[in-house]
Amino acid sequence: MSVLDDLAAYQRIDPQGMLDRIRDLPRQCRAAWEEAQDLELPDDYWDIDKVVILGMGGSAIAGDLFRSLVALESPISVFSHRDYDLPLVVDGRTLLIASSYSGNTEEVLSCFERGLGTGAKKVVVTTGGRILAAARANGVPTFVFAYEAEPRAALGYSLMPLLAIAQKTGVVADMSANVEEAIAVMVGLATRISEKVSLADNPAKQLAERLHERLPVVYGAGILAPVARRWKGQINETSKMWCFFEELPEANHNAVVGFGLPEEIAAKALVVFLQAPSLHPRVLLRYDLTRTALDEAGVESAIVDAEGKSPLAQMMSAILFGDWVSLYLAILSGVAPAPTPPIAKLKERLAGR
């Protein structure tokens, strides 16, 4: 019997309960969406022509997802910013959203403090910390949530408030139906890929078995490009593995040339294509041709199909699938999925300088 079908193994290897957090994502999204409806914003927050989201890690991924969604239906430009310095585009018609789970992310704090000196319309999304104190001291609207988890496991509380804020400021139309569909699709998917579904019938477990002790490379296009990046981060943090991501069609203009070398790496790599019927027909053709090129170079590949009709549902279904895969990879390697000691160590070293 595979360790993935040994339910006792999850309790032994995952004492912090990352499995519970992954299972909870649909419910978390609903709770975050409903709570964000109570956020009150000043009337002049409608007077914007761009959105800048400050975030790192899971908060920044939420910004990437948000940017892709907004691009489908709004002329408003969205920037997902990962750095210490405030981008020069920030002005009086900017909606500046600082998102930090802990409230102490130093890059976000640095940008937000600089943003306080601008005329930008500001909002903070956090659980607390220094950024909440700074926001309240300066009269900045805040969405404060309570959800005990690793920051990457709080994606619902990073993304859903962004959608609610966008709806409240006229950046996007009513998202309620799309949110409901995304939650329903995730609930249905979870019944087919949870730990209680055997390896023989569980595509997420099957993909994890294929990826175990390999080099994962995740490809995405359009709305699934930021999802590929999410997969990369989840496999890094939860599975404690190397992982990379590529974006199509861009990868066809560079990465395709390097598929075969070094041969040792090509033999160990496994490329996962995140696919959805809503992608451009020429992009879907490129998926097929890229898989052919990989095969010719001796590189294995696999496809994961996003589910749902709306872009949000397709994004979230592919994210949930990847979260389960990352958990299963951790179980296969016998490593605790939740803690990330190297990140904590790096932060300690930074704090001392």
C-alpha cells in the first residue's frame, strides 16, 4: 500500500495540520468573501485609474491572480509589487493595497510607510502587526481577519478581500456569482482528490507519485500563469523541493531551446501543464506542440485541467489541485508540510543586520 493511502501517516508526518488547511480552502474563501463585504471605504476611492498591491509570498500571489482577473474585464491597470521601494506610478489616483498576513513583512512595511506620504487611496489587509498599527494611526481603512495558519495557507483571506475591494471601488462588476461557482467547483474537486480517495482513483496522488524525487516544472498561460507560480511556491514550501514555473507562450521563445541539456536534468524533470478551455486556441496549440518538443528531448510531461466556467473557478480549482499535490509530495518524502525553518532562519539573520 502506498503511504498516500495510509491515513495514519498524515497524522504522523503532518502534526501541524496543513492537510486541514488545504481541505478548508473552499470554506475559507466563503468566510473571507462574506467578511469583506463589511469593509467600508471612502466615496473618493472610486476615483482611481490604477491599483498597486504590496505583498510577498502568498499575499503577492493573490495580487497576481487579482491582476489577471481584472485584466479580463477592466481598463484599470493592476501592479503586483514585491520590493522595498514604492513604485513611481503611485499617485493620488492610485488604490494602494498593502497585504501582509503577519503585518510585519518588512518589504510591505517599507512600501506602505512611503505610501503614507502620497495622496494614494490606501487599504490594508492583515491579521495585525506593525502595519495594522500604522494604518490605524493614519486613518487607513483596514480589513483585519483572524485565521491561524501558515501565511500561504490563508490564500482565501488574501484574494477574496481584493475582489471585494475591487467591487466596492468599481474596478470590477459584482463577483458574487463567480465566487459561488469557484467555491462549488473546489468542493466538488476535493471529494475526488482528498486523502481518503485511494491512489488508484485519485489524480492528485497519482501526479505526486510521478513527481516524487523528480524536478517539477509547472507551465501556465493566461489566467493560469499566476497559478503556475503558486504551484512553484507550494512545492517549495510544503514539499520542501526544488520547483520552477514557466509561462506560455513566452517559454516557446526561449525555454524550448534548452529542454534536452543537461541530459541528467532532462531525465529527472517532469513538466506539468495547467490547462483550461478558456485559453486562447493558439496557446492550447502551443501546449500540444511544447509537449511534443519535450517528448523529443526525453522530458516527461503531464496535464492538469482546470475546472469551472468562470476564470476565478478555473484558477481556484487548479490552485486547490496543486495544494493537494504539494501535500502528497511532502508525505511521500516524510517531511512536515507546514513549517518552513529556512525562511525563519533567513528572517532572523536579516533582523540582526
